[in-house]
Amino acid sequence: MLTEILISLLVLLGALFMLVAALGVLRMPDLTMRLHATTKAGVLGVGLIMLGLVIYFMNLGVSARALAIVGFTMLTSPIAAHVMGRAGYVTGVPMWQHSIKDELKGRYHPHTHELASHAPPADAQAPHDGH
Amino acid sequence: MLEYTLMTAYAILSLALVLAFIRLVIGPSLPDRVVALELIASLMIGFIAIYTLSSKATAFLDVAMVLALTAFLAAVGFARLLEKGAHRDAD
């Protein structure tokens, strides 16, 4: 009975995290913010549901598979988010109008894909630099 | 009691799927749509896990494992297409 309550709690919590992720993807104003919502909450949701699954079955084979799924998700989700954020920046997807920090502005050439490590010239700096 | 929990979880995940699908349809740029696709893949993994709980057929977990890896490959492929192949919005 107690384990059933624990499993229910874990599964519901995981499902709710996934709902929060979907809500974030729908409501956030910006590509990077959407990535932020989907990646973290997606990983946490899958992890909690898999934990409930492991407690329910209490079986070595199932536990190994669930661990592999959680491990693969935790490995691949940040890489996929990084790659998508980079692709979005490179292709010129606009940021949110109230974003105040763009560290690559002036240091990245959109046509040659060159990155410069030196400080950008004064006219290329963002008006709200600092803070 | 667990049956009701699983039904509720199905309902919550279905609602999340609808929200992600709306973003997939209206997403202003291709990266937004790929992000929605990734989230849909995560939701599918959750669906499969909950179906495994309700059907007690553990073979479905292998499907979830393959899906977790395939979604990653899709995202990387789309990113490569965007960076190297497609036209730019800024031009």
C-alpha cells in the first residue's frame, strides 16, 4: 500500500513536470527560453516516472533498462539543446525584445561563422551592457 | 488506486501533448518546431513508461530506450541542416 502511494506520487509528479515543460514550450516568448523549459523539465519528468517504474517492478532487468533510459536522456538532452540553441543563433532567430545580454553580439560573423575572442568595437556593444 | 493514478497521468500527458503540438504548428521558426518535436519525443517516453506500468509488459521499455536515442539523432540532424544547408533568416 505504501509503495503504491509512493509510485503514484512519483508518476504524477513526473507527469506534472512534463505538463510544465509543455506549458513552457507554448508560453515562453523566445527560442532559448523554450529550450530552457523543455530540457530541464523533460529530463526530470522522465526520471521521476522511471523511478516509479523501478519501484513498481523491483526487477534487475527492468531497473537496468530504466537506468539506461534515464542515462541516455540525461546525456543527450543537454547536447540536443545546445546544438539547437546554436543553430537558432546562427540562423538569426530573433531573441526576446527585452533580452539584455547577448555576449556574442559583435564577435560573431554571420556569413563566415567566425568567432572573435577580442572585445568588440565600441559601436557594436549592446546599449544595456553590464549588470 | 494505481489505476486511477495512471489514468490521471495519461490525461496530464495528453494535455501536454496537445500544448506541444500547438507549438509545433504555430512555431515561428524551424528551431522552435524542432524543440517541440523533442518535447513530444520525451512525452512519448513518458507514455510508454506509464503504459508499461498499466500493462505490465516490460518489453515496451526497449522501445522507449530506442526512442530516446532516435530523438537525439533527429535534433542533431535538424541542427546540422539549419547551420549548413538552409537559407538564413537574417539575409
